[in-house]
Amino acid sequence: MPHTRLKFKLPGGAFEFSTDHPDEEFRILAAFPMDDELFVAFEAPTENHQAVLRYFDEAPVSYDVLHTDEQSVLIQYEMPFIPPPLRAVLASGNLVQFPLTLRAGWITFDLTSSHERLSMLKAEFEDTGFTYEVVSITQSTQPTDLLTDRQRRFMIEALQRGYYDSPRECSLTDLAAALDVGKSTASRVLHNAEETVVKEFFAELIE
């Protein structure tokens, strides 16, 4: 399953503020779209506390200071639109992993997605016409990254009981009893897990 790191650049908002302070790193802790607006939780280093507040006082956005301590200031503000990159991510069915890093006008974020959804995201990005870069794409073949908790539990139990040994030391009936589920349920969960692992392992060969 691909782990992708992307970065994009947009004018206005916290992006513009970070451009004016290129040596500082800011973070977007959360972003919640509602209708045609976006609610953002923005964290800045304490050294920029007053500069941040002055910027938001002058910006055409409403904001609230949620927290201030010795290290940072946390602000929630409301954007009157949803930025095209986020629209592209939502339209492609992907989820952004928070927090997002903001430095010198560039926002960097990670996402874990299927090859199909990653291709959809690329198409959405190209349609928007904004500036973006693919920083890295890494491939994970770790089972813990591929399976749900239930699939992982079922496969570990099957491996420990010898279900995948040759000759087989545990029948599907015995395995289902150990997992306290019906035989058909055990078969279905194992099949789905096996399908995920096999397709991921041969993904590059069948694309």
C-alpha cells in the first residue's frame, strides 16, 4: 500500500503568513469542511504569538485563540472556501493524515492509500491547476499496514494453529471454534485478508 508525501502551495490565509516567516515551522492540527467553508486548527510557535494575532486581526477571517503556553499558540479560524487541494483529496476518496506541516508557504502532508485512489488523486490535482509536488512514494508490504484488526487477529490465530502448514494441522472448523465464530465467517474473513495480501504483493506486476 503506497505511503505518499505531497506538498502544495496556495496564496492567502496561514499560507501567506508562513511565507512572511520562512524560517518558522507551523502546523495545521485539524481541518473540518462544512458546506463551502473550512474550519482550521492552526498552531504557531510562541515567538510568533503577537505577529500571528496581528495577522489574523487584519485578515478577512473570524478566529478564536484556543490555547497559549510557553511553546505555542493554538488558533481556530474559519476559511470562507475549501482549498482546491483539499477538495481534490476528498473527491478522490483519500484521507489526509494530521498534523500538516506548513513552512515558507508550502504545506506538506502524508496519506496512505490504494494505487487506484492515488491515481484518482493525481487526476484531481491535475484538473485543479495549482502548484504541487510529490515528495516521496514508498511501498509498504507489512501485513499490519494491509489488514484490519479483525483480519490480522484471524490470520495470526490461523498461523499459530498450523492452518497454513503443509500438511495442515488445524481445520477451518477447528479454527472457527477457536475464534468463536461460524465456519463461513472464518472462511470469509481469511479469504478477504488473503486477497488483500496477495494483490498487494503482486501489485506492480498487474498494473
